[in-house]
Amino acid sequence: MSSLRLLFSTSTNPLFNLAVEDTIFRSMSADQKVLFLWRNDNTVVIGRAQNPWKECNTQRMERDGITLARRQSGGGAVFHDLGNSNFTFMAGKPGYDKTVSTQIVLDALKALGIEGKATGRNDLVVETEEGERKFSGSAYRETMDRGFHHGTILLNADMSRLADYLNPDPKKLQAKGITSVRSRVINLNQLDDTLTHDSLCDAIKQAFFDYYGETVEPEFISEESMPELPNFEATFTKQQDWHWNFGNTPEFSHHIDERFKWGGVELHFNVKKAHIAEAQVFTDSLEPAPLEALQKSLIGQLYNAEGITAALDEVSTQYPKNVEELAQVKEWLLVQLA
């Protein structure tokens, strides 16, 4: 029986694919070497210790229907569309070695006529006339008895959209956690315009087989034929949960201010696990009482549209004469916190 396992996902849903990846990783036997090939559409994937509000333009993402997905590994934020191909290598210890999986990817590209090389910060680059350009970034995860290495390869990604969603609105955020490092990137189709997701996957598959001297029949996974993987449903449910993707955010503070016709408002939030732990509201309004009530009402609310709306609706009920001013504050906050 082969020690290799090869899986292809036909889904482009990042929440499904990340759940498949995590389930395989948790359930694989320690003597297996697994290659999982997949891609996502219209997605920003963030590392497990990142703050989505700091890394992404969440307002633009929501407007354009871009999914935010938090992965299990560390590292920075990446944009995925169908111009990206993703790979995951998994192995039990002591066989797990991320330099092996990196070499398999480089061998696959060499077979396609592309000379890449690994650089310091988990990146793969090619030499161009303008210097080194990154085409792949990686992240890793290890437990006591196993590890995985996953990464994305830029084939013909829409670079303008990448810039749209990975450049956050300027916000006065003081955030803990990992901050993404931006690099100058290149699509491999600029080097070979015949390269496709399928041809790249075929090359990585063959390099995987060649390295280990074994072959195995591929397993195809789709959302229509749900994978027979232990506890997959629970993992998929968690991966889709707002509290995992947004709520699992390191503590941060946010300071915003605005001037209205009736006065200025300055808000300071301290946010823990995506809940507003502390709030301070300052104003020179002639009627400060509604905003003082808002300060109390915000504490404990989710740091999202639902939480802000709940707090302001509560205060509006208490202060019906100030509904118009509170509606203006609500409109402002919903834009600022998106």
C-alpha cells in the first residue's frame, strides 16, 4: 500500500477547502505523505494571528462579495482568485520537512521551464530584468507528530484586485498580532502564457511522485460529494463561523473622530476577541447625554455592524428627541468600522 495520498478539490470555496485541509491534517496517519491541490475564488485569506480590520479593506470586500477566511497557520494576508493555485504538503514526523516540499514545487516548475528559487521569508521568486519577483508565499503549521506546508502560486491573478483588498482604509488602529509584509510580485503567465492551473497541478503531482518514487490514484473532492473525513462537518461549520474568521483577532484599539453640524465626536475602542471591551466617547455637543449613554451601550457589543446597530438602537429608544443625531452617528460608525 502506498504511503502517498493525492487529493484535488474541485471547489473554489475557501471555507470548504480550508476545512478539508484541516480535517485531512488532523486525521491522516503518521506514516503518510499527503499532497492537496486546490484553488479559491474571490477570497482574502489571513493568518491565524492577524487582524482583518488592519490587514484588509473589509468595507470594499463586503461590497464586492469577497470572502474573508482565517487559516490555521501563521503568516500574512493573501488575495486568492482563480488565477492562483494552492498546494498543501502534509507528513508525519520525522518525515515532515518543509525544504522537501519546497523542492518538489521548484522541481515541478523547472519541468515547465521556469527557474524559481526559495528566499528567506518563505517566498519563491524568479529573476527578471527588473530584479527578483515573488510568485509564491508559504505558511506552515506543526504539531507534536506532524506538520504541513501550504502556499499559493500566482499564475494570472488580477493584481489590481489584490491591491484593492489588501490595502486597508487608513484607520487609527493600534493592533497586536502579525502584520503582512508586502512584496513585489509577478504572475507566472508573464513568463509562460500557456501555463494553466491544470498543467501546474499535473507538474506538481508528477514531481511529488518522482521525489518519493511512488504513484497513487488521485481523490477528487467537491461540495456535491462531501468528503468522507472524520469530523469534517464540525470543522466546516467552525471555518464558516464569523467568530473564527473575525472574532479570533488579537486585542487592538481603534480611535476615530468626526465633526457634525451639532458637534464633534471622538471615540476610543479597546477590542478583545472582536467584542468592544472598553469605550470612551468625547464630545463638545450641547446635549452630551445620548453619547454618554452610547459609551455604556457599546461595551460588550460585537465590533461589527450588528453590534454597533444594537447599541445605537438602544440609545435611540432612550433618547427619542435625539434620533436624528444618533442616526448620523450610526451611519458614520458603520462606514468607519467596516
